Amino acid sequence: MRQATKFFFAVFLVLGMPFFSLPTRAAEEGTLRTQIEEKNREIEKLEQEIKQYQNSLDETATTARTLNQEIKRLDAEIRRLNANISLTQKKISKKELEIKELSLDIKDTSASLGERQKAMSAFLRRIAEQDTENQIEILLSYKTVSEFSDAVESLKQFDDALRKNFDELTALKNNLENQKTKAERARSDLASLKRDLINQRELQKDGKTEKTALLQATKNQETLYQKLLKDREIKRAQIYEEIRAIETELKKQIDFGSLPAFSKGILQVPIDGGILTQGFGKTSFAQHTDVYANGFHNGVDFRAPIGTPIRAAEGGVVKATGNSDIMCPRGSYGKWVVIEHPNKLATLYAHLSLIRVVARQEVARGDIIGYSGNTGYSTGPHLHFTVYDARTVQLRQSRVCGVLPYGGYLDPLNYL
């Protein structure tokens, strides 16, 4: 039994020993942490740079339009998109480092967990063996009561160590699960960042194409640019007059009794960080400009930089997508998406830069369906958001601008 006591003491030492990372592993983790901190500084610097570009673009949007100003705006937008690409690349590098760091943590925790499990298994096997000894034999194996008391005390200490080890084993398991969850989330974030990078490169390409097309159309001459603007205004007026006439009739078909009661949260705000710049109805902008044929705004506008994610305001099915700029550049909604929802509402998202859904596709609330832009008739990058009674929505061939969506419109702010 004294041999058993020695065994208990040896295992007690094993159970009480902390598990440390090897020096080389600790050095590798330290290097990773340093690299991650450096990426954080680079990311912060780029975010400040992008903010400055955006401030410059916001100022440009408020000035009178000339060819020179438009070229400057496009150049600034391209520089901002380039900076966004660099920012996303830095975020990808940082996320890869974080995943590597988490992998090392998982490896260390798994090793510690394995060692403790082995120690526990060895001890439990030994206990099972000791249980076969006769209690009288155990008592008689000690020469003195004092020696027996010491053994009992050792066993008590061992029992305490065992309980502590069990608690630490449980903590290690929980820690390992948390680390694995973080790693899964980090890998998901990495995949999302890589998708963002693809989108940003596409936006950058579109920006350069727009600048080239503008210079070709105007031959870099202000008079030709002003003529181009005038032609667009004529088409724009025709399009909005057509929309006004059709939607005035469709509004009569709205069945308010079967639509959701007005309540905040029926629909979610469809743009990340968007700033509401124009409300619904007879807004000051609608009444004091000739942008809308009847002085009435059939939705709400959210200002946001080009490339901001646009999300489905509610789950549903994509009814249609389109791009009015193909038939009438800068004349109407530009790139647009219409989604029908089970609650009998439908939503329109216009002036997008990229569309990431197709007709008849099912989407969930909050899914990214595209990215904000400056397509169609727009005084600056923003999202135009309209809510319709879904039963009134129609897709019609306009006289000058291809297929456009029409419907009996509602005030989105009653549902957001």
C-alpha cells in the first residue's frame, strides 16, 4: 500500500503541474501578435485616408456640375475605391494571421487536454485496482497509526487535486470549444472579405470605364458635356412623368386593410450605416426641383458611399432586377431590384452599383442583395428605397427606358 501511496503522490504531482507552451511556440505566438498589431495600425491609417476621400466626394456633390468637376469626382471615387481595395487586402491579411493564432491556441489547448485526460485515466485505472484490496489488509500494511494517518492525509490532498484537475479539464474543454467557434467565425469573415475584394475590384473597373466613356462621349469638351446633361434631363422628365401617371392609377388598388399595420421593425433599414437624406412624399427637394414630375417622392433616400452593402428589408422572393442605364443612361433608377415579401409588401432598391441576386431567388431578411451606387438619375451615391403593396407591382416597358417597376407606393418610414 505504501507503493500505492507513492503512486498517488506521483500522480498528484502530475495533476498539479501546469501545462505551458514550448518556448518556440510562445515565440511564434508573440510574432503573430506583433504582426496583427501592425496590421491594425495599417488598417486605421487606411480608414482615415478613405474618410478624407469621402469628405472630398461629399463636398464635390454639392457643387455645380461641369465636365472638369465630374472628372475630378470620378478620379476621387477611383482613388477611394483603390484605398478600399488596399483596406480589404489588409483586413484579409490580418484575418489570416488571427486564424493562424487561433490554430496555435487550439493545438496547445488540445495537447493540454490530452495530457490531463491521460493522467486522469491512469489514476482511475489505479483506483480500480486498489478497490480489490481487503480493507483490513490495507490497514495492516501500515506499521503505525501515524503512518496510516499520513497516508490518509495524502489521499485527501490527492482527492482535492483530482477535483481541481477535473475542474481544469472541464475549463480546457470549454476553452477549446470557444476557440473552435472563434476559428469558424474567423474563416467565415475571411470568406466574406474575399467576396468584398472581388466586388471592390469590379467597382473600380466600372469607375474607370465610366470615366473613359464620359471622355469619349464629350471629347473632353464642356459644351458637349452640357449638351449630354440636357439630353439626359429631357429623357429623365419623360420617364418620371410616365412613372407618375402609372403609379397614380396603381395607388388606387392599394388594400390597406390586408397590409401589415404600421409598426417600426416590420422592415429593417436596408443599408449599413446609411444616412436618411430625403423622406417620403412632398419633400422640400421634391417640391423645389423638377426631378420628380409631380413634386412627390415615392420612397426614401439613404446616402452612402459606393459599395456599401444593401440588404433585403425582409425575407421574400426577388421579383425582378434591371438596369435602366442600358436604354437611358442617367435617366431613371439605374440598377434596381424588386423583392416581394410574404406580408404582401414589396420593396424596390435603386441606383445600385452591383446587383448580387437574380429573379425568382429566395432571400432572407438581412441578406446582401447588392451594393449602393450612383447609377441612374442621381445627384450623388445613395440608395432609393420604395415600399409597394405587392399586389399592385407591375413590370412595364417604358417608352424611353426599357422595363421599369411600377406600383402603389407606401411611406417606408411607417414600416422601418
